[in-house]
Amino acid sequence: MKHVVCLALLAWFSVLPGVAQSDSANTETLRDILSEIRALHNDVRLSQTTQILLTEMEVQRGVVDKATEKRDNARNRLTQLQSTEKNFTAQIAQSEENARSLTLDPVRQKQLADQAQMLKANMANFKSQEDEAQSAALDAETTLRKEQSTLQGIQDRLDDVVKKLQPANN
């Protein structure tokens, strides 16, 4: 019986190192699996972030396009008003010159002088419109720069996420 107990103990102790090695291998495998799951989770999270940033960027590009259009319209309006102002200035000068230099009857000279006065009154109105258009053009330019800056920020964030998605070079 003594031999049987010794034999049983010997069999038991010979199995223990195998069990210990199996647990160690299982633990290492589980760590590897957990590490892989974490990496996949991170990739999914970065992928979702990328999709959100792409959507934000698309929306922001639309905002920048509208701001660009508004700026261009404001510039065009300002250019038109400045051109009209130049025309009025030339007409005023011509009317005043004609009223002084032409030897016309007094009625015609009075008409030319009145025309010059009317043009000067209109000129003040155009000058006011031009100031408003200048202010609108500056506001539109400022808004455009702000929206472009926002777009660049989104692009920079997207670039950072894409870099994180790139496999590391070892």
C-alpha cells in the first residue's frame, strides 16, 4: 500500500508542472487577446472620430463657400458703387465746367448749375452707400477668415486622427 501511495504522489507531482505551464500559457494568450481587443476598440473609436470630422469638414466647407460668396458679392457691390461715384464726380465736374465756360443764356446756365447741385446731393447718398458697402465687405472678409480658420482646425484634427490610424513603423 505504501507503494501505491508513493506512486500516486509521484503521478500527482509530475502533472503539476504541466498544469502550471498551461495556466501561464493561457494567461499570456488572454493578455494578447485583451491587447488585441483594446487595439480594435481604439481603431473603431478613431474610425468613428474620423467620420465625424469628415462630416464636420464637409459642413464647414459649405459655410466657407457661403462666406466666400458673401464676401465676393460685397466686394462687387463696393466696386459698383465706387464706379458710380466716379461717374457722378465726372458729371458734376462737367456740369460745373459747362455752366462756367459756355456762353449760354442764363436759363441754360441755371439748369446746369441746378443739375450739378442735384448730382452733388446724389453723391452724398452714394458716399453713404459706399461706406456701408465698405463696412459690409470688411465684415464679410473677417467672417470668411474665421470660417477658414475653423475649417483648418478641423483639417488639423483629422490629420492627427489619420496619423493615429497609420500602423507604427518598427
